[in-house]
Amino acid sequence: MLLPAVIFHIDFDAAVDAADLVIIPTGPRAADIDRLWPTLDITLRRPTTILLTLVDRRKVEAAEIPCILAETKAPVLRSSVRHRTAIERAFGRDIPRRLGDYATVFDELMATTWTEAATA
């Protein structure tokens, strides 16, 4: 069953309003980044950061996209999550003991949060 877009938009706004921090996961492909800008516009009223996921470090986009986002002053995390088959296969299963790249993302988020709280 498909829900009307208006209902989704209202729910998205409510989620943004309730969040202390909005994390926007996105792939490094041009189509992913193109959809990123409207999402950033919606989250302007809340602290927001971008998490690059499905990153294949063998491809040029893995190096170019973070630089492009930084040049545009987009709030992108330094950490990214590599494309891993194990992550795809883990859907619907227990949380793995090893978080892989997500552990680095968590550490960056915690360090940033504590640094910002200390300077506030």
C-alpha cells in the first residue's frame, strides 16, 4: 500500500522537529547527491549532518564527493561507511558485534557532540 506523499512529508517534518541531530545517509553517486539538497532544506531548523554510505573507495567519487560537499559548506561527516556485502546481508538480523565503519562514525559523532557541548 502506498501512502500519499503529504502524509510522508508531515511525518518527516515531525521526525526532524523531534530530533536533536538529523543524520542524512546518502550514497556518493550524483543522483544521491542531487536528492540531498532538498532534504537539507527541510532540515535547516535542526542540527544536521550528512553520512556518506555505500562508498566504494576504488571509485573516484569516494574522494571527489566529500570534497565537493565540503566546498559547498555542507555539513558532511569525515567518516563514511564503505559498501559491504555483509551489511546488505545483515538486514533483519541481530546487531553484529563488530560495527565496522559505523563504529568510526559513532566515535566522530560522540567527539563532535561533546566538543560542541563544552563550547556552548
